[in-house]
Amino acid sequence: MRHRLSGRQLSRNAPHRHALMRNMSVALLRYETIRTTLPKAKELRRVVEPLITLAKTDSEARRRLAFSRLRDTAVVEKLFDDLGPRFKARAGGYTRILRMMPRAGDSAPMALMQLVDQAAAPAATDEATDGKKAKKKAKAKSAAKPRARKAAAA
């Protein structure tokens, strides 16, 4: 019987499920945004949020505990040096799940999962795209002038 058992099985046995959650946790903490199915995202939230809470206070014991769960030294460093201090003032709710269109192949409900405080990263990409747009406009103007000259000469 399944009475009062928490968590989703995700059609996997226990070792496969733990490996899936470990890999997805590492991906989310490394890239801060991942695209996955909605049930996996909801289950991943239960794994990642305690890790970020663990990283709010830095100690060797906490780093070892995080490493035992993630098995990736670079992500553990980022977790304690960057993400822990970033979420120091926030009392939980470090992740956001945005629903997306269903996957084309099997119509599985998809979701975009991201860490909440990502203000610095999108601003930098907006500036980069603005610079690219300005370059494209400049190229379009310079390319339009020779064509106009050719038309006038003919």
C-alpha cells in the first residue's frame, strides 16, 4: 500500500531516480536555468531548495554534506561562494517553475525551472543583444547605400 509515502517515482527505480535528481540538481545549480518535464521539476524543487538552505551558512561539514549529495566540487564551490550568500536574506522559495508548451513528440507537460534571483545575468544578455541589433542596423544602412547608388547610376 502507498499510504503516506511522499515523492514521485517518475517511472524509475530508486537508484535511477536518485541519479536523475543528482544530475538535474547539478545542472540547475551550474546553469541556473533548465528545461525539463513538469513532474521532474516539481520533484527537483524538493531536492534543490534544502541544498541552497544548507549553503546559506558556510562550514566544512556543510560543504562535505553538499558534496555527498552532488558529487561535483565546482558546483559545491558555486553553491557556497555564490548562491548561498545571494539567497541569505530569502527564507525559502529559491526556485521558480514556469510552464511551457507540451513537448512535440509525446505531449509531455514541459517546464522551465530557474533560480529566482537572476537579475544580473539577463541584464548582461540584453545589453549584448542590443549591441548586436545596433551592428545589424549599421550594416543594413551601409549595405542599402551602394544599392541606391547602383540604381541611380543605371
